[in-house]
Amino acid sequence: MAGDNTRYDVPFRAPALPYPPQVYDQESFEEFNKVLRIYFNQLDNALRNAMAVQEPYELQVSKGQIAGASAVYKFGFNPDVDGTEETVWGTGGNYPYLTSASTVYIRSSSTADSNGGTGAKTVTVEGVDGSYNAKSVTVNMNGQTQVQVGDASSWLRVNRIFVATSGSGGTAAGDIYVANSGVSSGVPTGVTYAHVIQGDNQSQIAAYTVPAGYSLYLDDVTFTSAISLANKHVTASFVTRDFGSNTFRTRIIQTMQSALLVLPLTYPLKVEEKTDVYEWTEYHGQVHCVQWAERIEFQYTTADAVDKSEE
């Protein structure tokens, strides 16, 4: 486990040892031993105290004590998977990746999700811009009327959305969508990029794009499935697509029935900047599995936040 090498907190230094006499002298020898004994006692106590208070690296990252590193927790949920491949996210089907920086809009299926309503007042949208720089914008809701999120043509990926503030209801009153232009009673008529299900207050999208200037280290993956029918199973995969490629590569794949499966990675999987990562799953059986659900959790730490021109 790595520690923070910049935090020493040692209140002493190695002593200046006395010069020895030209002829052996017991008093001088005892003084020499005394200086060494004091130093070794200080060193021993410092080492014991350091081991006693050493915090795990992961906790130091969460506290912001490791320069250039931060933790990201990503998860997704798909309540209804059929016999074809689907991304693990609340909207269902495959996640629609934007091919160029675009304008996106937010809206709700409920008029109560508005700045003066009882539902969601403001919603934060996180993702990356056309240069893959991380961005975050908080928007005032206006019920079923779509509201532009940030600047025009400024979103290449939407990684997540969540309710930042709400009215007396304490939660989103309807389903909240981030999509391209076009709305009918608060529901997008075009392509949806993020979706908060009523009452959840956060999107559940098992997809993420690594921002420019960062590397991603995948620590573990958790697969959870619930199947209502006997003798059926699901296949769940974690895949990545490198920057500039049009091909998703399978990095982890599992087949299971109703189960909870945690896969810790002894050696964290490094994913480079601007890479797309996501989870997909597929149900195998002749009958539609109406009560099947999967929740994917994967934790990773973004690090190496450096100026690439210096490499």
C-alpha cells in the first residue's frame, strides 16, 4: 500500500556524534553511547507512532491528501434486460455515445421539478467537453420545459446527473432527462444521454469517459443479478474503447444466475485518458425476464494529473 511520502512529521534529526579521543576513555565512550541511545529511542518511537496512525491510501485519497489523485465511484442499474446486449443504465438499450461536441437539454416529466416547485430545483450535470476536459454544470429546472445545459455544442459525454437541491418534497417529483432537443410532456422525443428515475435523485449509468490529463485505475468490479426464472443466466462484461478507436474491447466477462460477485483486482487495471468504459449485459433464455435486474459497481482512482507536454 502506497503512502504519502511528502508528510514526514518527524521532530528530530540525526545527532552530531562527538569526536572520539585519541586514547580510549571510558567516559567518552559512554557519552558516545548515550547520544546514540537517545537517537535510537527517538527513531524507534517515531516508527511505532507512524505505524499506529498510518491511514490507508484510499482514505487519504478521499480526504484529498494525495496530490493529483481523486476517487470516483460509478454504478448502474438496468431493471429489464432482454436477450440482446444492453448497457447497464436506467434508460435501457445501448448507451448512445455522442460523436462530436453537442448541445444538450434537461427537462422533467413533472411540472413540480422547477426552481419554485416541490421537487427538484437544481440538477448538476457532469461529463467532458469536446476536448475531453472534465466539466460540471448546475442547472435550474423548469418542469417539463427543456433547459439548455451550459454552453451550446459543449458536451461530448454526460457521465452522470444528480439532484443538487430540491423543494419540500425532498426528491425529484418526476423522471429527469438530459437529451438532445425535442420534448413532449417533459419526455425527450430524441436521444437520451442521462436519466434520473423518479425518487432516485441520481442517474445510474455504468459508463464513464476518462477526462483528458488523467489515468484511471480500476480497483474492483461488482456484478449483481436477480433472475425470476429457473435455469436462466446472464452474461455481464466490462469493456473499454481507446481514444480514436471504434472498437470496444472486453476486459472482464462473467456468466451467472442470481448472484452477487465481487472481483477485486490485485493489480489495478490502468485505463488511459479519453477512454470510454462501460458495462453491458445480456439475458440468456427463451422467456423474457421481466423481474431481472443488474447493478454494476466499479471503483477507480484518477491519478497522474500532469501536463502531457512535460512527458
